[in-house]
Amino acid sequence: MTSLWIDEATPFASPSTRPERTDVAVIGGGIAGISTALHLALAGAEVTVLEQGSVASRASGRNDGQLLLGLGEHYHRIHGQFGAERARQLWDFLADNHVALREALAAAGVACELRQHGGLRLAETPHEWTELQTAAALLAAEGKAHELVPARDLPRWLPPAVGFHGALHLRGEAIVQPANMVRGLAAAAARAGARICEQQSVTTIDGEAGDFRVQLATGQQLQAAMVVHCTSTLARELDTSGLLQRCVFPFRGQVIASDGLPKEVAAQFPDYAMSSNFCYEYFRMTRDRFVIGGKRWSVPGEELGLLDDQGNNPQITQNLLSYVHEHFPALRGVPFPHVWTGIMAGTPDGLPLLGGLPDRPGTFALLAFNGYGLSFAFLAGRCLAEMITEGSCSHPSAGLFAPRRFQPT
Ligand SMILES: Cc1cc2nc3c(=O)[nH]c(=O)nc-3n(C[C@H](O)[C@H](O)[C@H](O)COP(=O)(O)OP(=O)(O)OC[C@H]3O[C@@H](n4cnc5c(N)ncnc54)[C@H](O)[C@@H]3O)c2cc1C
């Protein structure tokens, strides 16, 4: 089972032959591995990506394609969880990510249906509306571009919607076709000199900094001076320090998509990144189709701990359809034949891992984006490339994500 995005995407056209030796071996060809490889190659490093399937075949090609701000959370909640200073740093990191990503997509001529009309966070309940107003007050105090939309004005913003209690529009958000975006960036990385090798499953990593031996399922190996883990939660055992197994956990998201809507219906839906219920449900248009994910909280176990992205949960599909029928009556009776799932990686504090693994010289990680990697990983890959090539990273927020925060003292 693959996603609509992967089914429609252009295949990655420049797979490389695996060399015997490389300076940096990046394991995993999702947005994290591809961005890291692109920036390492641009900095002149010799880099090889080893991807067990094809580029963007896992979460990076199975998500909802929303480029979000603030880790998808309402802003005052980030303030509450991390404190004002770190909340601002997080927001700035994501805002900077989007600028850097847009520039790179334009420079490389990547065709990925980028739509930059902002995002609409809708209030599912009167309580969420009061929370959105609190978030808006903080955004206003910090000069961050947004509009608060009371329920009476919603028909102007989202004509087919019913039953929401208001919304917050964030100008800096956007949507993309994610598989084409990541594959386009992979092509740019290959042009910059990165070797991107598909169908290369890594089984173990032995040795030490300067002389790692990356073993492949085929029995062959790649020698590397440094190793970067960009495998999300799919190969935690490759990190022999145990940190990834201790601190990174899987959970599964599910998405459904309609067939093409009648022209007059499709025309009523703007190209926003949209969500409600504190971003637990998320939806958008892609051309004339409606795509929606979420509802994992509505089933026992909340899809936590699952690593299988070949199956799906029929109850979640039903619950997503009920949501669609309740809030968008114009879509009642519209078939949703596409269903897919993707595996995300979480951490106990909700922040990703970016940087060197403690007590493992020459070993780095960029993973566990807690469901927001599409919005985060491009700039994070640049930061990691700087750490590898220059020893430190100039972005003031990068320290928030250091893996050493999970090292027992
Ligand atoms: C349903 C859903 C909706 C989402 N919606 C959004 C959204 O709208 N906005 C947003 O910002 N984020 C969203 N996300 C999250 C986002 O997709 C992820 O955070 C991001 O794609 C993670 O990228 P990654 O490179 O870390 O992982 P992945 O894309 O999973 O890449 C990891 C790669 O490692 C490879 N790999 C694993 N083991 C090995 C091995 N042993 N050897 C070699 N290669 C290996 C895999 O094949 C895979 O390609 C969503 C995710 C899901 C599932």
C-alpha cells in the first residue's frame, strides 16, 4: 500500500552506484537523509545515502504535505510546554526552515505543487476557539503574521465548512506534493555530488570514527569515516549506544483521499494547510481531491508502537469519513478510495534529535520529528551538515535538539 503522492510522483531519476568508501554514510532516504546529503554535498563533502527502499517511500512520501509553523501546536501551548524563550526559538526555526526550503526548491527548479496561501487552524469546540484567541494574542505580541477568524467570517475563508467555532490563519504555512518535493531535492543532491543509492538495506554498523563498516543485507559493506542515522524509528537497533531505542518510539498516522471532486465543489476549497482539534485532524486539497488524516486518538491504543505501514485501521477510515460528512456536507456521497498509513517517530519531550550521539564519535542522528518532519527537516539537515563539516552549527535554535539531552547523567 502506497500513498496517492507516491503513486503520482515522478520516480527518483538519478540513483547512484554504491562506492566502496565514503566520508559520510547517511542511512535513510527520507526528507532528513536527503536534506543532510544535499547540504553535505554542497559543502564539498563526499556523501553516500543508503536507502532500503526508494527515496521518500516511507513517512516522507506518506504524510499530508503541510509545511507548518510551531510544530503544529497552538502557539500558547508551546509557550506553556517549553517556556517563552524556547517557544520563540522553535517558531523561528520552523519559519527559517520554510524560507530556506522555498529558496532551495526554487533554485533547483523542483516541481512539487507548492501552494503558499497559509494555514487555517479551525476550532472544533468553543473551548478550542478560546485557546486560538489566546494563541493569537501571543502571536500579536510577538509580531507574528496571523489573522483571527470568528465563526461568522468563516464562510468567506472556507465556504463549504460547517460546525467550526472560528479559526486562526497563519500566513507562513504552505502545502506541497511531498514525494515530488523530496525526490526533487534528492535530484538536486545528486547534481551536487551526493551518491543516492536505493535498495540498500543496512543491517549493522561496526568499527569506529574514521573507519566504520556499514553492513548491508546483501552481505556487502560500505566503509565510512562518519555515519548519520536518518531512519526515523525504523532502524533504532543500528545505534549500538542504545539511545535511539531508549528515546524514540513509533506511532502510525492514517490518511484517506477522495477521487476528483466535481469542479464546482473543488472550487470552494482554498489551498490552505488545514487542521482542527489541536491539529489531530489535518486536511487539504490536492488539485481536485480532498485529503484528510488523523483520528488515531479515536481507536484503542492510538496506533502507538506500530511499525507496519502496509495495513490500515478500518475504524479510523470510518471516523475520518464521519468527520468529513459532519464538517463538509458537500462531500457526503463522495467516494474516498485512497487509504494509506505512515510511521512517525516520537520522543519523550516532543522535540527531534539533531546532532552527534553522545559517546559515539563520528556518529550523528537526525530523526524523530514527532509528526512534523516535513516542516522541520530541511533546515535541520543544513544544521547537521554544518556540524559535520565545521564542528558546530550557526543556527541559534539548534541546541534545543541535541541528542545529549537524553543521556543519563
Ligand atoms: C500520516 C502522516 C501525516 C503527516 N503529515 C505531516 C505534515 O502534514 N507535515 C509535516 O511536517 N509532517 C507530517 N508528517 C511527518 C513527516 O512525514 C515525517 O516527520 C518525516 O517524513 C520524517 O522524515 P524522515 O526522513 O525522518 O523519515 P522517513 O521518511 O520515514 O525516512 C526514513 C528512511 O529510512 C529508511 N530506512 C529505514 N531503515 C533502513 C535501513 N536499515 N537501511 C536503509 N534505509 C533504512 C526508510 O526506508 C525510509 O525511507 C506526517 C506523517 C504521517 C505518517
